[in-house]
Amino acid sequence: MADAQDYEKLATSNAQTVAQFADDDRGFVGRLQHRLHLTPSLVPLIVLVLAIIVFGILLGSKFFSPFALTLILQQVAIVGIVGAAQSLVILTAGIDLSVGAIMVLSSVVMGQFTFRYGLPVEVAVACGLLCGTLCGFINGWLVAVMKLPPFIVTLGMWQIILATNFLYSANETIRSQEIATEAPLLQFFGTTLTIGADEAGRGGANFTYGVIFLVALVLALTYVLRETAWGRHVYAVGDDPDAAELSGVRVKRTLISVYMLSGLICAFAGWALIGRIGSVSPTSGQLANIESITAVVIGGISLFGGRGSVLGMLFGALIVGVFTLGLRLLGADAQWTYLLIGLLIIAAVAVDQWIRRVSN
Amino acid sequence: MEPILKGRNLVKRYGKVTALDSCDFDLMPGEILAVIGDNGAGKSTLIKTISGAVIPDAGSIYIEGKEVKFTSPIQARAHGIETVYQTLAMSPALSIADNMFMGREIKKEGFMGTIFRQLDRKKMETLAREKLTELGLMTIQNINQAVETLSGGQRQGVAVARAAAFGSKVIILDEPTAALGVKESRKVLELIQDVKARGIPIILISHNMPHVFEVADRIHIHRLGKRLCVIDPKDYTMSDAVAFMTGAKEPPSEAVAA
Ligand SMILES: Nc1ncnc2c1ncn2[C@@H]1O[C@H](COP(=O)(O)OP(=O)(O)O)[C@@H](O)[C@H]1O
Ligand SMILES: [Mg+2]
């Protein structure tokens, strides 16, 4: 939204920048640094567009089709939603290793409350969302009030929540068919909108409700972070918590609210996960924490807090999705994907350091 | 006359360090009170107990004779006490306008403000620009530039402008000219006089003796965590003040009582 305006400004200022390039090389680099400093999501956006163009040229319509491009969206939907939760926490200079565990436990609560206790599915879903929020509250309370390091708190909570998940669910999967007949609301986010398929119902752009939710969530968070006092406080707390406290920000309250919102978003991710895989499985989503951190870092959000945007995280998640699908369609070994993602992570952190150095 | 701000027997310990040792403090209505003392004497800790940033272990604080117990800077600000901390307390990655209105943002009118809680950026930017221009500190081109892109002096200017804009009862300045050049320091001194002319008393912590002797009505000399004495700058020289503050010279007995 507002970022889009920044891109426009960049486009209009390009003419002058290029004109001065020859006689003022330093100035150009300086301006670039300044621009990236203002809009950290610019780098992942450029990388994303380049990646799409390169794979489009290499693979042609196999990749550059509404079907393949929307498939990428479906594949990143869960990571993107969890990444949004992760972004909030990392903006406060924290980290949340328990996001994946919260997601799975919430989905198990939604499933078991419906099938084990026979609660109305709406109530079960609400309980799952509440469960995620509560896990987030515990994280937030330990970080903000007990002043424990977020890394340690969420490392511990990751184990605790995951163990609770296995103990409570007795490692039992609720089958997709059962859900489809008895509680279809649980699969709500798997519902697909298809635009432009052929007569046999193949191809075309497929948007699951999970994808639509992801986009809506990212837009809503972008608004809240940029346009409300709470959003400004999240950045201030990540930037320098002592300064924020002295300037009249309720740091503890802000931190706890961030972890609670993060937990709630993870619970929504758990709901979307049921839609994606069809079943409720306590062993699913094990990599969500690492994948969400990857999306956040490639998306240009600083691990030191206070810098970056949720929009950047979305670009980061999409970059991973584009590489994964593109390399698979090229027939490359999947390890090439991991290798490239690894390089991107390190490059992204290097760029972050560079931007921060410039500002001083 | 009743002090507008009064501290009695204030104590603050950090582990084995006693930063405030039964410290008394008085600020009279409309005056500029300078607080001087060696590094580590406890000046910053003293003003932090008044601004709500530090909760004293013992002792009491009175505003216009009524006891107050601040547990956060927000409460002190609600009483019209504004502070420029030695560390400036700004968020480097956020803009000048964001920083000036941190913790007291203005929301848009109508449903965008009440339901969607949208900030009124235009209004905040206009007010921020006004305040900086008033101070003559407006060598800053863009009110939306990040504070970290400003020079040390400009940052200090913004912090002072923030305090001057919102302080209605007391303004506290902890070494406000430390990072400033000659010209910028002048501006801050003029600003201090302006604020005084508005009838608002000021607490000024400074190491710069010429500045202190130029603007102060009284000088509170702080030593080893407590008030050693209060002197009238007209009665003593700068070297006397430095001698009291370093312990090279015994303070005058009548000043100790004051
Ligand atoms: N947050 C803190 N933790 C531990 N010690 C502190 C803290 N703040 C101040 N001190 C100690 O208290 C003493 C007084 O510090 P301060 O009030 O900053 O002095 P001044 O402002 O006069 O230089 C010093 O010895 C300092 O090291
Ligand atoms: Mg100090």
C-alpha cells in the first residue's frame, strides 16, 4: 500500500539519479543505501521479480502460467501466515521458535474438540484460536515480565507445546474424509476459487481461501504497523526498548500483545494447515519455525529488531516458493534449492548490515 | 514559598552502589535550577526519580505540596513534567515526527481514528515542524527522515523541542548541550530563557560552567549521591562552584541549610 507509493517515488526519482551517476558515483551508492533504508522490502521485491523472469525464460509457459504461479502461492500460504507472526516478534528484536508448535497444537485442538468431545465445530475453532493466543501470552509474559531471552523462552516452549501436542492427541490423525463429511468448516481455508480453467477443470489460476487470507493478513498488518500508534510502538520497542519506555511506550504491554497476536496468527495458520493437508495431523508442520525465519530474513527484516516490513516477509516467502517450484520443474536436485536459499539468507543479512552501517 | 517540586530523603541503590543517599531536592516556581556535580555523583538518577524513570528505594516526592509516587515516565508526563534524558531516549530508525509524538500520538478524527485507529500523520508532522521552526532548529529538511540520519546536535535539538512542546509544569534537561556546537548551544540557552518566560521552571544539569552561571537562578551542587549545598550564582565564582563540587573546598554553612 504505502510501500507501493515508495516504489513510485523511486521510479520518478530514477531519472535524476541516473543523470548524476557519472560524475557522482559515491552519491549514487549513498542514495541507494538511503532508499533501501527507507524501504527494506525493495531488495526482496527485485530478487523476486528477477527470479520469476529467469525461470519464466528457462521454463516458458510451464512456469509462466496462472496455474504454476498460483500453485506457488498455495505452497507458501502456510509459511507466509506463520512468517507474518514471526515478523511481528522479530520486529521487537525477539525470535519465536515455537510458531510451528503453536500452529500444530491449535489445529489439533480444533480437530479433537470437534471429534473427541463432540463440540460444535465453530466452538472448537474458537478454542483452537484461543489456545494459540494463550501460548503466545505465555511466551510474551516470560519475555516481557520475567525478562528472559526470547530465544530461550521459545526454545523451551517449542518443546513443551510439541510434547503437549503429542500427549494430548495420542499421536492420532483425524482423517480427511471424516472432516469433510462431519466438520467441513475445519477445511474452510482449503476451499479453492478457480479462474480460467479448461473444460476438464484443469489449469487456470487457483486461489485457496488460505492464500486469500495470507494476502489480507499481510495487508492488514502493513496498515496496523504503519498507521497506528501500536504499530509505531512495536518498531520503537524493537529499536531501543529503554528509549521507548522513557518516551512513554508501555513496553511490557506492547511485547505481550505482540506475542499474543503472533500466537493467534499461528492458530489461524493451524486452521489453514487443516485446509491444506485435509487432515488433522500432530506430526505436520515441523519445519514451520525455520521456514518462517527464512522468509523473514530473506524479506529484509532485521534480526536486531525495529526494521523491515511484513510485505518484505511475503516477498521472502515467495522467493523461496519460486526457487523451489522453478528448480523442481527444471529437474534439478532439491538440494540445489536449499543451497540457493542458504546463499540468499546470508546475502540478506549482509545487505541488512550494510544498510545499518550507512545510516550512521 | 512552597516549592513546585520537592524531594526528601531520596534513596536509590544499584547493588553495592548508592546512587542517591538520602537526597533532598527543591525546585521553586518559575526558576531555572542548575544541578552540577562530578560524573557518577547521581545527578541523572536524581532527575530520573522525578521523571518516573526510576523508582526510589525510599523517600518522597511532592508536586505543589502533594505527594506523588510515579511508577512510569507516563505518569510524570501526565503531570506536565517533561524530560530530555542524557541518552535522549529516541528511536533511531523512526522519523522525527514519530519520535516527537511517541506515546502521545494523535489519531484521525471520525471513524478512521476511532474504529481503525489511524494516526493523523499530517497533523503530527505540521506540529512537529512548527515546534522545530520555533526553536530555530529547523536546519532539518524532512520531518520524516529517520532520527539516525541526523547529526548529534540535531538529535539533541529534536529531543529538546519535544520536551519544550509538551512540558507544562516542569522541564528537565540532562546535559542538553553536551553534543552541541557553539551556535546550537546558544539556541538551547535561548530556548531555556523562553520557557522560563512562559513561567515554567527548569532543571538544568550541565557540566558547562559558563552556561550554568549565565542562566541559573540557583545552583544545586550534588556530591556523592546527595545535595551538598545550594548557591546563588551571583555570590560565588565558577571556580568556587567547581571546588565545592569536587570536595576541594568546604561548602559555605549557610548554603548547606538552604
Ligand atoms: N542502571 C544502573 N545500574 C547500575 N548502576 C547505575 C545505574 N544507573 C546509575 N548507576 C550508578 O549510579 C551512580 C550515579 O550515576 P548517575 O546518576 O548516572 O550519575 P551522574 O549523572 O551524576 O553522572 C554511578 O555510580 C552509576 O554507575
Ligand atoms: Mg548523568
